[in-house]
Amino acid sequence: MLIIRPVDFPDLPALEQLALLSRGGITTLPANREHLGQLIGQTQSSLRKKVSLPGGESYHFVLQDTDSGQILGISGIEACIGLDSPFYSYRIDEIVHASRELQIHNRIPSLHLCQDYNGTSRLCTRFLVPDADTPANAHLLSRARMLFMAEHPKRFARRTVVELQGMVDENGKSPFWESVGRHFFSMDLSKADYLTGINRKTFIAELMPHYPVYVPLLNEAARNAIGQPRPDIEPIMDLLEDEGFEYRGYLDIFDAGPTLEARTDNIRSIWQSQNRTLRIRQGTSAADTADSWLMLSNNDTGGYRALLTRGNPDAPHIDAAAAAQLQLRDGDSVRVLQLDADDLAL
């Protein structure tokens, strides 16, 4: 059985393996034991904290095979970004250049360094091991954290954003970084991502160009990369857009990948999920294959659990084994989200 739960200290060796498998592709999952230990510690302390307004809390969850004990993936939420250090983005805008004498009026697309997303919540650190990267697992790993947000709304901001990795060429290089970032940072993109991932971000303010970047001055590959996700990220972008996230012209400052945003209470998994009374099936009777696919989660914080199963969304019945994994008893409240079987490829 596959279960979502908060990350804990015994998971540290597994997180190190996930970081190695990600090959530096996840900024918030650097191959740095000290940082990964801090990630776990921040999750555990955030779960124990009483929260009335979102602050510097962060919550990370792992996808675990309960039969083998293997950790198959990780995803996270930062409650409020930009508090301890600025959260930088590029905003696509236009600068007007006009000559009345020559009757020329040009609108030049340009990139403006900004901190417009300071104070928002952020989805982050989503990674699945390649062998487990199925549509069903992707939905469970991504959406289970949104059920946590639905159950604990005071812990999160009114807006939520998520950054997607930008385009890379056949050699694994970012056209945008090679055209812009390398000239100012004098390092590879992987090193810049790593320094950001371990919270050494002062170099951004010190080295980043603070004047607009004129898009027509970039080479064609860099221009084409603006706002485009890496091809293997496109299914995740589709999932997020189905959740209600939108691209509104904000970019990652390193690789120009798109940043998506949504009002937190407009996220589909948040507003569609409901609390229902759980019933436990007796004996060995199986779920009806005609039943809907559901994502179920308990209402706990530190003991948060979520899984996929079949059932009736209005009257969920699950077997005793699934109830035990959710740490629920017959008659307890359970949060229910009905899913589309086509999305899950089941």
C-alpha cells in the first residue's frame, strides 16, 4: 500500500538518495545532508506549532510503500515565502520607446526583477523516483498536500504559487541561463541552484541585474525558453492547471521556467474535498470496482496520512488495513476528494 505522511528523521538516508536521483534538478532538494536534516526538522517543528497566521513554517511529505518501507517520492509546501530572504521572480512587462518626430512607437517586451510573490505560500520539492513515476502516484504526491492545506487553512496564505523547471537543450544546459545568468553570476546553473537550495541567497541580490532585461536582445533559444516548462514537466503543469493554477507572466530568474499561481481557496482539491464519516468494511469484502477513485486523508497534523482507494465519495467505506494506515477508526471524520480515473490512468 502507498501512503503519504510527513517526513521524519529516520527518512534522512532516503532523502539523500532522492536528492542524488534528482541530479540537482530540484532546487529545494539539494544533495546536502545538513540541509536535508534541516528540512526534516522544519517539518516536524512546523507540525507541532500552533499557527493562527502563516509564517516561516514548511511541510514536507513522503510517498512510502508500506510493504517494503521504501520512500518513493517527496513533495512540500512553504507556508509563506519571502519572510527571511526575498523571493525573486522575473515579471514580463513592456517598455514603450517612442519618437514623435519620427512617428515611431515601439513596445519592447522586457523582464523586470521583482518580489511580487513575497507573502504567498509555495508548493515545492516534488520528486518521484523514476520507477514509481506513474500518473496515479503523481496525483497522490501532488494533491495530498493540498488536502492538508484544505484541513488547515490558517497555516497558509491566500495565494499559492509553484515554480516549474524551465527548458534545457540536448546537452542539459538552460538556454536562458547561458544567455543571461552566466554573464552576471560567472558559474554554472547547477551551482546557482545548489546555493539557493541551501539558503545561501544573498548572492542573488549582490549579482543579479537590477535593470530590465530587453527580450529582443536575447538569442533565439533564450527567447523561446521564456515561460516554457521542461518537456518532462508538462504533465505536472497540466495537473496544476487542472487544479486552477494559472501562468501570469512570472518566470524563474535562473531558467525562465513558468511560475503558476492560484487563490488558495480556489484550488480544486481544496474546495472540492469534503469531510465525511468513515466506515470500515467488515471481513475480506473488496471495494466495488464500479466505485469512484478517491483520495482520503485524516484530519491530523503531525500524524497526517493520505492514500488512494475506491469508494463512494458521500459514504466512504474502506477495509481495516487502509483505515489502520490512515490511523482512523470506524465513525471518524475523513477528508474525501473524488478523482477522475482517466487522470490516474487506472
